[in-house]
Amino acid sequence: MATSRSSSTFPRRAAALRLLGALGLSALLACGPSTAGAPPEVEFPADALATEVTASGLKLELRTSPQPPARGVLGVQYRVTTATGAPVDGLSLDVVPWMPDMGHGAATKPEIQTASQGTYVLPNVYLAMPGRWELRTHLTGPGAIDELAAPALQIP
Ligand SMILES: [Cu+2]
């Protein structure tokens, strides 16, 4: 009897472990970048929320969706041009959302999508707290571009 009980218990335990594994995997997939289908289109307004000029003269325009920004998940768009207004494509961006007054970052690192005409889109910037956030951005790319920018957002 003991053997028949254990033989029926083990498959059940194995099935429960498989279920937990599947739940864990789907939770990971839900947090990671979506691979199914095209990325969602994020709409941005015509007017920039902020404009910043880097040390070497790159101009970086910031737009958000929604604009003005709200607490939660935001779409962010950068439009990068040279001092003479030519779009700068082919940049690699590293973006760290940061709350300088409190000395902490965001829970998730933003995904970055490259578009054309010097446009870069971060579809899912997660800013969980109200207050002033900086998007600490390191831009590297063609022509030995190595620049820092930190446009600020006020989250109500
Ligand atoms: Cu904070």
C-alpha cells in the first residue's frame, strides 16, 4: 500500500512542479520584451516637452506619451540632430531613469527602438513615483559620438 501511495504521489508532485515552472516562465515572458508581432505604435505630440544640447552640440528633443507625462508606464521619444539640424541615425543609447532627489533609479531598464530620421523610441519607461526624474542618457555612435544628456521630467 505504501508503494502504491508513493507511486501516485510522485507524478502529482511532478505535475505541480511543472505547473510552477510554467507559471514562472510566463511571468518572466510577461516582464521581458514582447516578441509576438510588431511593437505597439506609440503616438507623440508635435511639440517637444524639453530640448537639451549636449557638450559637442548635438540637439536632443524629448517627447512623451502621454504628454505632459503621467505616473506609470510612459512612451518616450528622442529626436537627435546635429547643430545644423541634420538627423543623427545609428546611435546607441543607454538610458537610466533616475530620481536625483532620492538617489534611486527605476525598477526596469527601458527598451530602446531605433526609428529613422534621428528618432529613438522607448515604449515602456516605468516611472512609479511622483517627482522629478532625469533620463540619464549616454549616446554613442558614428563619428566617435560619446555624449551625455539628462532631460528631466516632472511626474505629478
Ligand atoms: Cu523616488
